[in-house]
Amino acid sequence: MNNNLKIVITATFSSILLLASLLISSGVSAADFFTIGSKKFNDHTYVGPFNISNTKSKNAKSKLASDFTELQSNIEVNYHYQDHHFEVPTEVFSFDIDATIASAQSGEDNPIIVHVSREGLTTVLRQELPFLTLSDESIDAIAAGTEEELETGIMPRNIHVTDYLNSNAIPVEKIASSIYSMDGISTAFLNGLKALDGKSVGAFESVSLAELLNSTEIGVLSDEESTILASLVYSAILQTNFTIDERNISAVLSSTIQPGFEATLDIPANLDFRFTNPNKSSFTLRTDSSGGEIQFWIEGIPLYYEYEPDINEVETFQPRTVVQYSAFVSKGQVTVKKEGKEGISAVVNRTIKHDGQLIDSIRIAKDFYAPLSKVELHPLEKEEKSGSADNSSETNSSEQTNDNQNTGTLTDHNNQDQTTGENQNNSENQGNTDTDNNTGSGNNNGPSSSTNNSADKSGKLEYDKSGLPITGK
């Protein structure tokens, strides 16, 4: 009998010691452990959002048991890795009532003691982020961070995986790049590349290209050089989830840049290119030039999705011909004073893929470049043409030297009718980019492309002040 009593006492004492060691490992002191049953909580004592004021530990435990049960059923924890987010099953999290009561201080706001299953969290992370090799140390860091986030008991909680990883946990990669070949690189252009190289773009940071390049140390960039730099950056940004806050295009698309990939920069005119990093990690801009090849790329930890630019709905618009009359042109001869250039429009989309599967396609902008009219000089003596829509148009007595002053005849190449057009000037042909509001705001420098091909039934065309054809009256 005495031996059995000794065994019971020994077993009970061992159990007490084991429980004490578990509580102490959770942050409960030995003194707190032996006074759990007699603790009394005064006014303004909270555990997370739960009020346990003016209760003893036994009653507080009973109340928290009910509160924690409800909290467990409503728990919502969203994990984020760059551009991807996912939920973790509630079974991965558990609330420790005893440790919470034991560590609670009367009259204070106290944290909830939460435990995150390392095994459960590892399973979820490897399923959602299979391309990452996360060590046990990294898993522990994410779990500990989650436990700290959940101490408040306020839902939902957003956990950014990258917040709890050291700099070497995930290798840095080149996530986007663009290349441009050019001859005769100027010193100012090289200085502009150096200003971009090494620029760190922090989490949620916005970047202004004009601010980076607006320096006396760089020098004066030509319009062409500014456009090339902005287009290099823009083309790479399309390959990421970065948001485009401001983008402008030129009046005339350069023959060396494909439609949809152009961005221009004009610091004196306050035309900028701006973008924002929406991720919780930083990225670095890099540049290089060698043998006339300019490279721009973005470095950082890899994104979850793949982003690609998709240019479609490309349309071209044939230029009109403006006929002017001059006494200096011989009879039967025609001199081309200004070559025309066809207009073009294109829709810019950004496709989102994962493992090669298309997830979504987002419209970025619709670019429009107005056609440039061809200007011909004809002899002063106007030739009669059969089927002419208007043979009574006024002619110039001599060649005018300023485009702003010329009143010419507009010829539609489709039907060869001639009508008198309004004055043309160099500011009439402005590029227009209609940018989607979800991805940023563009600078509208001209009318929308819906004003194209607007000849009326008689073939007569008129130009509004911007120089685009509108339906004749």
C-alpha cells in the first residue's frame, strides 16, 4: 500500500513538473505557474480583444475558452509572397489558454499565446511555393513571425513571407530586361544609364524617371535619347507586376521602336514616366552598354507569376495628301515638299501566366499616332481633273515657306478627290495614349482614334485643330 502511494505521488509530481516545464517554455514563470489558480485580474485587463477584467484566473479561463473557440472558427490568415497570396488551414494554428492566462498581467493589454504547427506550415508552403527551397530555419522564422502577428486576435491577418527571411534565403534573379541597339552613344546618354544603374526600388516605392535623370551632372539628353531611355524602362516594366503611374508617347513613332513599346520623357514639358513597386520586397535597376548595345534589367527575388507584354489590334491609317500650288514648279511637274507617314494604333496588354498557363490579360493602354499628311507642290496653273469633287478651290499664287500659313488642297488617296483643307502646323500630330485607370494614367495629347477614316459620302474631309480628319459638314 505504501509502495502504491509512493508511485502515485511520484507520478503526480512528475506530471506537475512536466506541465510546469511546458508552461515555462511558453513564457510562464515558475511563480506564475504556482499562482495560476489564485490570480485575480483587475480593471482594464485584456487578452487580445477579450476583456477579462475583475475575474479570477479560473473564470477568466472559462471565458477565454469560449472566446478562443469562436476565434478559431473565424480565423483568417493570408500569406503573401510577392504577387501571390494564399490561405493556411485553421488546423495549423492553436491558441494556448493556460499559457495565455499564466502570462497575463493584471490591468494590462496582454497577447494571446498562439502556436503554429511547423509541420503543417511546411506542407502548405511547399505546396504553394514549390520553386522556393525553404530551410527549417526559414520555416521557423515564418512560424514565429506568424505567432507574433496573431497575438492581437484581430482578423484577418496578412503575413508577408519575405518579411521573415534573411537576405540569402532566396537567390536574386533577373526578372525583366530590355535591349536596344544604337550608334554614337553620347556622354549624356551614358551618364543617364549610370544614374539608373544600381537604383534600389523599395517595397511599395514609386519612381519618377524625370527625377532620376534631372541632374546637371548628367547633361542634356536629346528627345530621341530621352525616348530610348524611357522606352527601355517601360518595356522591362511590362514584364513585371509593377504599376504604371504615368506614361506618355511621342507625336511620331520612331522606326526603331515597335508599336506599344514606346514611352517618351520631356522634363521641361513635365512629361514623365512613373511606376510603382507593389511588392513587399525591394528590386534593383541595372544598366549596361557594350558595342552599341544598351541593356536594362531589373533584379530581385522571383515573382510567382510570369508577365509578358502582348501588343494586338494593330491598325494603320494612310496619310492624306495636301496639294499646294507654286509658280516655281514647272507645268506637268510635281514636287514633294514633305513626305507623309502612315498613322498607327495598337492595344497594349499584359498577360499573366503561371507554369505556362494563362491566368489573366490586363489592358495597359491603347496608343495612337496620327498620320502625317504628304505635302505636294503643283504648278500654279491648276489642271482640270474629271470627277473632281471641287474644281473651284482657291490656289496659292506662290509657294509658302511656313506650314502654318499654307492653305492647300487635301487629296484622299482612296478616291483622288481634292478638297480645300484648313491650315496645318507642326503641333497638329500629337501621340495619344489611352491608359487603363487600373494601371496608371497616361497623357492624352490628341483626339481618340475613333476620329479616323471619317470621310463623308461626298468624300469631303475637314480637319479640326489637332489635324485629325473629322466628318465634313
